[in-house]
Amino acid sequence: EELLINFCEIIGEHSRANLAEAVWHTLELYGLKSRVMAIICDNASNNDTLLQALGEKCANEGIDFSTTHSCICCLPHIVHLAAMQLLEGIGAIKPDAK
């Protein structure tokens, strides 16, 4: 079962600190800090740094969270990227159509 627990505006840059603070606040709000098993993300580099920051916050509170094993790449996003590469490769779309 899936449930959206928060959808908040990030004020300022989508930086490691801002993203981690927004996620951490939500985890605190719902009492979920020690229950996170994985984070599903796309391939944006700020998601890697978000995971690192969350790992540090968890470590500071004695919560077991592996930044290496806790990232799940969003499969639909990966399929979309692969499909766009294929379409571009066979000339069905122009490179700037992405």
C-alpha cells in the first residue's frame, strides 16, 4: 500500500541541506525516523547528497540507515530515460526533444 504523507515546497535551492531538512521534518512529524528502509529517487545528483545528509542525521541519532543500500532508483524514470535514448538513437526524435 502506498500513501503520500507530505508534499511541501522547498524554499531556496534544492540542496543537500534543504532537501534533507524537509525529509527529516516529515519523518519527525509522523514518528518515522527509525522506520525508513529505503528512499525512491530519480537520478538527480542532489538525491545522492540528500541520502548522505539523511545518513548523517540517522547516525547522529543512533538509527541504522545505509546510504549505499537504501536508495531505490525509480524504475519508470529509468525506463523513460532508456526509451528516449532509443528513440533518439534511431532518429525518431531530435536530441533537443527531451
